[in-house]
Amino acid sequence: MGRHIYVHNPFCISKCPYCDFYSVPCATEDLMKRYYETCIKETEYLAENMHAAEDDHPDTIYFGGGTPSYPGKELIAKLLRSITEAFSISDCEKTIEVNPSSIDEDKAAYYLECGFNRASVGVQSLSDEVLKTLGRRHDSGMAVKAIENLKKAGFTNISADLITGVPGQSLEGLVKDIRTLVSLGVTHVSTYSLMIEEGTRFYGLYKDTLEELVPPELEREMYHKTLLTLEELGFIPYEISNSAIPGFESRHNACYWDGCEYYGIGAGSHGFLGSVRYGHKDDIEDYIRDFKANCYIEEKMSLEDKMREYPFLALRTRKGMDILKFKERFGKDIHEVFEDAISKNKALGYLEESEGFIKLTLQGLDLANPVIEDFL
């Protein structure tokens, strides 16, 4: 398994009221320039000191955020070039997240020319009312235009994010959004249920009222209708929150669910190398001063820890837990290690086993978290 690379861009135009990712709005050009110069230094350090082997080139590169399409395009291109040169990468999946409010046709063409071959668009909704509730800076017309600009520029692998369970959102409107996105030519759709996270503005607004405004049964109906509609349109739900036309699944996202190793670059990023999960503190200036000191060890994992984590990751996928892969990776029979959890959830109808895999049933998808907790 090759390693992967995640780059965190902590800059954005404004902070969305539901977002709990590390981001800083309205940064100066000087701060962004110094930040990306430090990211290049960290890239070179990782390539020189942490690279597994000369022939082990990273399989994917992912620029997330924040809003990677907000900083100057030259800063992004320079860092991507540094990564590909430092790790001797010629061809791999290279994704950049973009927001409709900060992408135009020229910038889209520039991203493609500098090496990105996949774009993930933060659409969130094609309803102007829902977008207003979410505090987004774009409207539905801008979201459509962003996808069209990416297509015109030459991107053939485009993903769109949608948020479900938003106050004021209708089931019919959600289905219409999906059909419109597919008609525009997206190849991948990620759908996320609105989560109320502590520390966000939405926490104060909706922490006690979200279930009244969006009853759980409606939220679940939205989830199932989303999967059904996408399948009807040729998109396979290969993970709990992600569906794609076959061949356009996100290889980068898949690396997390398969327990692969990955580098984290930038303030607020996280990585996993060998048996160590590490993170960077949420502090840009501290990162710029000393990126190595800004990094900390989150967890040192034993073989037992990795074995226990396997169901937590694999059960998010459509295929589920690979019985043979578990045996090859850990030298133990998955049925023996997790006998109680497997038996209990099979009996409840939440798990099923076929063709060498143990996976969540349709009923089990609604109860994924408690099912997975039985394995931990």
C-alpha cells in the first residue's frame, strides 16, 4: 500500500456557521505566502526523512480546507509542484477542494494545467434558501457556474458535496439537487448530514432544536432517498457518505478506510506513518515559526490497536470488512477476534456476510455508529 498526502489550507473568506474544521478567515496575502513557503519546507523534510522507499511513491494528493481555492493560485501550484518533485510523483489522483465563490474558468484551467486532475466542489445545496441558512457566500447559480467552469477547463473528474438535514430543506428539493448535479456532469457526490458541533455558531442556534426542525425520521428518509436516487442515476454508494460512477471513486478517501499511511502537511492537518498518528496544532503562526515543533504525537498504535480499528474504518464502506485481508494483515481470524460483535449484529439484522466480506445491511446503515462501537 502506497502512502498518501493531505495538505490543509486553513484559509477561507469567511467561517461557515456549521464548520468546525480549523480555518482562519480573511488572512493577509503575506500570511498566506509565508504559510505556503513553510508547507514547502515541511514537504521537503518529509520526503528526505520520512519517505518509506525510493520506489514507494504516494498514490494520491489532496488539498483540503478551509478553502484551497481562496489563496493565490500561484501559491497552490508552487506547493503542488514541490510535492510532486520531492516525492518523485508523475501520475496520481490530485484533488483540490474549491468553493463556488472563489473559482472561475481561468483559475480552473490553471489548476488543471499545474497538475490537479480532480476537483471537489463545496456545493452543499442548490436551494438559495438552504444556502442562506448554511451561511454560504454563493447562490445556486454560482454553484452551477463553478461546475460548468471546471468542465470547460477540462476537468473530467468532479465531485460535489451536499449537506442534508438542514432546517427548511425538503426531500423533493434534495432529489432535484441531485438530478441537477448529475445532469451537469459530476462523477462523484458526497452527502453529509448536518452535524451540530460545539464551538460553532450553529451550536448556539440549533443544539436544542435541530431534531424539532428536522425530525430524525425525515433526516433518515433523506439519506435513503439520496442513495436510491443516485443509484438510479448510475452512482454506486461505495461508502456511507459517498457515491460515484464506477471508476470515479475517491482513491484518497478510500485510503483512510483501508488503514493506509498518509502524510499530513500544514497547520491543523493529521497524518499516520508506521504506527504513529500525529497532528499539527491549530496555529498558523506557530506552524510557520517551527513546523516540526508544531507537530505532536496523537497515538502510538500497537498491532492490537490497528486490529481493533479495522472494523471502525472498513464498516463505513459498501464492501465492508474483508475477511481474507484481515487474516493476511493481522494473522488472526476475524470471526474469532470479533465473535460477539459479529454474532450479535448478525442476529439483529445489522450485519450480513457474503463473498468473503462482512458488511452493514440497509437497516444497519442507520445504526452504523452503535454497530461499530460493539467492535471497539
